[in-house]
Amino acid sequence: MPGDAPPPPGLELRIAAELARGRKIEAVKLLREACHLSLAEAKRRVDAAEQGQALDLRSEVPRAPSAGLAPGEVPRGSALGWMALAAAAAVAYGFWRYFGLP
């Protein structure tokens, strides 16, 4: 699981070597695979390392899954709103039928 294991030894040197060779994409791939990062996060960290900042080798913190939702599933609203709308429509229809309004 991401965040459990430290990065492999020598990762920072391998990334620095790829950057020195002008192979930024390879450096991003190395960091992304070793630290379980998104592409955007790995690129941001490699860009910062190119600017002279220390390379951050921490893994992304795994997010807690939403309550009972599958990945990509959108939470559903409650049926209370639809029931209230149906009740209001039924009452309006009843008044219309009872009073014979045009």
C-alpha cells in the first residue's frame, strides 16, 4: 500500500542522473512508480527538483474511501425530495379534480 514502504535506495541519485542526461520524462516515471504518485504530482516534484529544491520522496497519503461508494460512483440524493414533489402534485391534481377548475 502506498505510504507503507520507504522509497528504494538510490532513487534520488537515479532521478538526478536522469535529469542530468536531460531525460525528464524518465525521471518523472521513476518517481511516479517508486512513490505511487499521480502523474501531475510526480511532474511537480521533478520540476521543483530541477529548480534546486530537495526532491520529496514521500508517497502520497492514501485517501479514505467514501462511505460505501465504488470508485467513480456518484452519491445519490435521498428520495425525500421526489416524494414531496409527488405528494404536492397529487394534492394539486386532487384540488383540480374536486373543484373542477379549468
